[in-house]
Amino acid sequence: MRKLLATFYLLPALASAACPTLLDYRVPGLSGGTIDMCAYQGKAVVVVNTASHCGFTPQFKGLQSLWQDYRDKGLVVVGFPSDDFFQELAQDKEVASFCQANYGVSFPMASRVHVRGDDAHPLYQALAKVSGSAPKWNFYKYVIAADGKTVTAFSPLTKPDAPDFLKAVDAALPKP
């Protein structure tokens, strides 16, 4: 029995060890619950910091289309609302309502986080370190390859349907 209990308690640690370091984060979800980034291991992941009142906010439409067109191919889009650039609504509930009502967002959205500086969420600190580039404005995009190690950063000027962005997404997808 003792050996069985020891094995049982080791299982979560073993499962966590299998998660790529870059995805080994959990964040509160925008509408409750938790987003476990480890659940996306083996998939390509687009991480984007968002804001409801930004000139780039219409990119939500392109991100939603990307999510719908590529999720069956192994892509996940995860939005991270942030007020680091002073253009986000004050409450998570307001952000969720805005994204759904205006853009039909159905991809995972985290609770509001900091994405730059010393207060940046550890995921964003890791993305900045691996890619060599921290968000300079809202709708800064990171494409994490299915290997969980390779990251390509894109400025807010790059739209979700831009050829170079889609090329990076295609290259990041899991190989059959």
C-alpha cells in the first residue's frame, strides 16, 4: 500500500516534468477556472496580449478566424488582456463581454496580466527571454512551435492573416 501511495503522489510530478518549460504555467481564466498551458504541449500556440480599446483591437476578428481555421490542425490561440498600455477595461467580466459581443471570441482568454517589465507574468518573461523581444504594445504575438521550445515574435503591425505570420504558424504546427 505504501508503495502504491508513493507512486500515486509521484504521478503529478512526472506529468509536470513532461511539460516543456515554456508551457509550464497556469493562469486564471478570464471567465473563471484556470488555463493550464501544459495542456497545449504538442500543439502550436499563439500567445497574444490584448486590449479592448486599442487601434489594433480589430485583430480579434483575425485571431478568432485563425483559431477556427487552424485548431483542428493543432493550433491554440490564447489571449492575455493587459492594461500595461492603458487601453484595457478595468474588470475581467467587462473584457469577456466585450470580446464575445464584438468579435465572437471563443479561444481561451486569461485574466488580465502584466506583459512587460518586472511585474510581467512569468510566461511573458520566459517568452521575452526565449524570443529576445518583449511586447512593445498591445497585440504583440508569439508563435510557440509544437516542440514547446521554438518561439517567433511578431509586432502588433503584423495582422493574424499576414503571409509571414501564417507561414510561421504553419511551420509551428505539429507534424503528423
